[in-house]
Amino acid sequence: MQQKLELLLKLQVIDYDLGELERSKEYLPDMMENLTREIKEAQEQYDNSVESLEEAKIKQKNLELEIKTKEAELQKFQQQMMSIKTNKEYDALVAEIDSVKANISSKETELLETIDLVDLLENNIKDYKIKLEQTKENNTKQLSILQKKIDSIGDKVSGKEVERKVITTEIPKQLMSVYERVRKGKGGSAVVAVKKRACGACYKSLTPRKIQDIRRGDKILTCDNCGRLLYWDDNISK
């Protein structure tokens, strides 16, 4: 009976491994998608900053040109002051000069803000470039590792299924039927050790008589509450 119990425990480990391999088919692609998305987001962040910098530089040049144009216009109006003959012409020209000065002041403020933005973007781009390079390097390595794991799943599953088939041929059909029913019905472990005089899965207390029978090990017993197969392990059960 001890040999059958050992076979059941080996089978349980194989079934756990098969379950993990099946689950990995779902979470490994998700992990790869997350890593790929991180690279894409870092690239977009860098590209958007470069684009914003180019736009800010163009805006800076345009503002500088507009200011120069307005300063030339202001100089022209100031020269015209020398030839003014009437108060009406004087008042009109002063109004034009004030308007141009206000426009120049506004453009100069906007220019200073744009220069600050250019400086900020240039600094950000340096950081974003470093982040992009590091993300690409780290995530590409991880993607390669995960892809190898995905590629190897099929072979691992096949190997485990061969091991399972060999073991199941050595376990009595009736015992296998109980094992399969519990494994599919309860999920997780179908064979559990007694813990503190109770079922190691559902923690239902066991009678002294049943504990003695389990310790004797001449037959495999099940938990009256959850139906799992029970065994005694001196390292766990005491």
C-alpha cells in the first residue's frame, strides 16, 4: 500500500506540473504583451517629446522673427514722429506705437516661455532616451526568455504526459478513479497529509481510530468530509 501511496504522490506532482504548464500558456503571453507595451510606451514618450521639441523650436524661431518685424515697424513709426504736423496725426501714431510695443511685449513673454519649454524638453528627452534604451534592453531579454519558455511548453507537456501514463498503469483502476474524481471535483491536491489530527485540506477532525488506521498504512483512506485521500507523514502529521 505504501508503494501505491508513493505512486499517487508522484502522480499528483506530475498533475500539478501539467496544470502549471497549461496556466503558463495563458499568463506567459500576457507577460510578453506587457513587456512589449512598456517598450512601445517608452518609445512613444520619447518620440512625442522629440516632436514637441521640434515644434517648440519652430515656434521660437517664428516668435523671434515676429519680434524683429515688429521692432522694425516700431522703429519706422518712431522715425515718422519727426514729420508729424498735427495733433490728430500725433495721437494716431502714438496709438500705433503703443499697440506695437504691447505686441512686442506679449511676444517677448511668449518667447521666454517657449525658450523655457525648449530647455525642459531637451532635458526630458535625455531622460526619456535613457529610459527607452534601458526598457528595450531589459524587456528584450525578458521577451527572449519568455519566448523560449513558450516554445518549450509543448515538449514539457509531452514529457509529463508520458511520465503520467507510466505511473497510472501501476495504480489500480479503482484507486485511480477515486483520485481522478477528487482531483477534478475539489481541485488542488487530491492526496493530502494528516495535519494536527485533521484532514490537511479541509481541516475536518479525524477520529482516533481513523488516525490509527492511516498511520498503519495498510490501506488508503479518504476524508469523510471532502473525500480526499489521506496519508500519514511523521514530519507533518504529528
